[in-house]
Amino acid sequence: MLLSVITAEAQTQRPVKTVPAVHLQKFAKPSHPSHTLPVSNEPTIIHFGKVYEYVNDESHIQPTADAAAQFEQRYFNFGAVTRQQRKQKKGHYFTFFWKPRRPLTEGKVVWEYLQEHEANTVFTQEQPFARAHGWQASRFAVVGDQYNPQNKSLEPDKKLGGRVIAWRLRIYENNTLVGERTSFVW
């Protein structure tokens, strides 16, 4: 009885419509030449959790009466008193949560990213760790002159820096890749 109901429902479903004239193209992912290290043979050593990001820029923040959103703005600007100090805290902040399925020995967390106005350049930040077990939080930020560089452009209309538009997080143990997570766009 149940099988006949399932097959009757399957027969009444409409076929999926596709969009004509859309062709998928394959693009090579950018990679940094120094990170062509061996890959671990163990399956899924790292479990990735939430990725938290925050843009601390007046042009991207919506005015709100929400107390939590106002607190978050004050949190990222804490300690900045002068205009120059607030400018140095302006940027794009990321926190990656990850957990190894077994304890890791010495290694590093490598974050590669592309910026809004410099999409052809892959930037890299690294954080070493001595040992890792349990949940870890790796924090990275593109702030200050990296986020909004001054007088680096030879052309007056050309912008540099900006928000992070794509990223890849890699975790290495003894120069062996044990985990990787990428943004949707990467």
C-alpha cells in the first residue's frame, strides 16, 4: 500500500525545468605556490563548525535600534578613541571554529583570501599552533591599511583593498594538509 502511494506521488511530480543557454564553465581555483604540501590519507580529520564574519565599516553598517547590533559595533571599535584609531579598526573580521577528530601535534592554520578591489591577488595569513584538541577558534582580520590602503594606487580612480569576497582555510599538521574549508565563491 505504501509503495503504491510513493510511486503515485513520484509519477505526478513535474520534471525539473532548466534554463536554456546557460553553460557551466570550469575555472581553476587560485592557489599559493608555497602551499603545495602533501595531503593526509586519513579521511576527514577536521570537523568544521560555524564561520563568523563581521564587516566593521560605516558604509556597510545599517543603522538599527537593536541593542545586540549596537553592542557588536561597540565591541569591534573598543579602545579606539581618536579618528586614526577607529580607522585602524575598520575592516573585515573572521572567526573560524574547527575541531580535530584526534589530537593534532604542531601545525598551522593558513587563511587565503581575495579582496573586493584586488580580486586577482591571493593574500595569505598564518597562525601556528603547538597542539590542538577540542574546539578551536582561529581569528583573522583584514583591517587598517590592508582593508583601505592609502596612496598605493597609481591611478586616482582605482580602488584597492576592500571586503573579503572569497576565502579558503587550510589546517596543516607537520606540513601535511589535514583539513580544508572554502567559501562558496572560492
